[in-house]
Amino acid sequence: MPLNEITAAAQPSVSSAVKRSVRSSPLQRWNKGKYLLLLFLPTLLYYLMFKYAPMFGLMISFKNYNLFKGIWASDWVGLKYYRLFLNNPDSFLLIKNTFLLGLYKLVFGFPAPIVLAILMNEVKNAFFKRFVQTVSYLPHFISNVVVAGMVILFLSPSSGVVNHMLQAFGLDPINFMVKPDLFRPVYVLSEIWQHVGWETIIYLAALTSIDPQLYEASEMDGAGRWKKIVHVTLPGITPAIVILLILNVGHVLDIGFEKVFLLYNPAVYETADIISTYVYRTGIGQGNYSYATAIDLFTGIVSLVFIYSANWISRKVGDTSLW
């Protein structure tokens, strides 16, 4: 039977199945998916308790929060703390440092797992491939405290392995951690080293969905490894790349607080002081909770604008988007 006839014969059964599914009552749908919903319940409770319930505290960014009066009894002050932050002479430097650190992390850190996943995909030796995967995954499971300690130890001007290598080539040792212009490269490289292996998992999963017949057909057309990567591998994982790029754009201003706080010092405040560390010093260090919450909410709103803009551009340019 021709393919079009098979398709035509299958359409009524498919459409009738869809109609039956649409006509099913809520109780029937609940009985059908109750076990999946029960499995989803812990995740739902986690997000309600630890992600959505704390958002109630954002109210103090519009109040002169008094610890003894509580959130409800504190006086309303409107946008006072938002204006205070935007009029702060340090706000431009904080936003600039945060944006540049996030931008460098996006430009240099985002392509790294893609390249590593493609290289792993080209490796035919299974033992070597698993060894590389294991070694690259391991740093992700090390805490930021230990990673920051390792970075400081490796870059030590007296006993660090990096400076020993520089001296072996006849160069003078460099005190990396007190030079403002070197803080961003040190931070971005440490981030790539720590997370590149873990972030390849999604791309390796996407690579498995590529039809092997496409590689066989390209070989028959005389394509080498590079052309197969360009014309088969990259198009096959493009949807995953676009989705993760949109999510990463939303985190340009959402730099992790821990590692920057552990790596920076007053000597590099010029380039290392970001919004997250300023919020910590202001909120926890000085007890100005309303001001710190206003800054944090401002950052979140800007990040939302970023991710919405990236999604809108992606939807206009291509067919892949988050919504």
C-alpha cells in the first residue's frame, strides 16, 4: 500500500483518539496520571516552600523594614530604596562589573561545553571517552570554597604551580589575586574548569538523537569529519544550544555570590565588586535589609528583561524558543 494511503487510513484513528482524550473528564485524567502527579508532588512542594513563599519578603523593599515591627507593621516608603541605589555613585560600577563578568562568562564559557561534547562524540575509544568524561565531571562536585582555595593556591606568587611555570620560562612571578585587570580572566577560567564537564551532559544527550544515517549519507557524499560536524552535528544540536543560550542570557546579571566573595579582596574591588557582593555587605553586614532587597529585586527584573528579549529574538530569527 502506498505511503499516502497508509497515512490517510491512520488519520481517522488518530483524530478519534485525540477526540476521546479531549472528551475525557477531569476525574479520568486524574486517574490516568495520578502516579506521575504524585511523583511531581515533592518538586511542587519544594518550589512552593523555598522559591515562591520567600517572595512574600520582597515587600520589604517598599518599606522601611524594622525587625521589631515586622513586615506588616513597618512603614511604607514606596520606591525610596530603588532611587537610592540608582543615585548611588557606586551603582554604575557595580552594574558594569556584574555585566562584564556575566558577559565574559557567556562569551567564553557557553561555547566550551559544546566544543567538548563534539570532541567527545568524535572519540571512538570508549575507555578514553569515559575517562575524559569522568575527569571533566569531577570539578562540578567540588564546593566553591574548595575551588576558590585551589585557585588561590595554584596562583600563589611564592608556591603556586602557575608561577613556577612562569619562572621556568624566565618570567617574573605574578600576584594574580591583587591585580584588578586579572580578576575577570581568573574567575571565568575557574568557572569553565569547574562546570564544563557537567554542562556537556545535555549536549551529549542531544547528540544521541541525531540519526546515524545522516552521517552515513554524508560519508557517501565524501564529507570528512569537519564537514560532518558542520552539516550534521551542529544542526542536530542547534535546538538545545538555542534553549541553553536563552537561559544563560538570563543569568548575565545573576552572577553567583559565593565564588566572587571567596576570590575577591579590597585590592581588586575595582573590577570584582558586583551587585551580589554589595547586596551581601549591605544587607547582612550593615543590616539594611530593605535596601539590599530592592537591589536584588532590581537585578531580577533586569534579568527577566534579558531572558524575555533573548527569547523574542530567537522566536523571530528561528523556530526555537522557550515559549
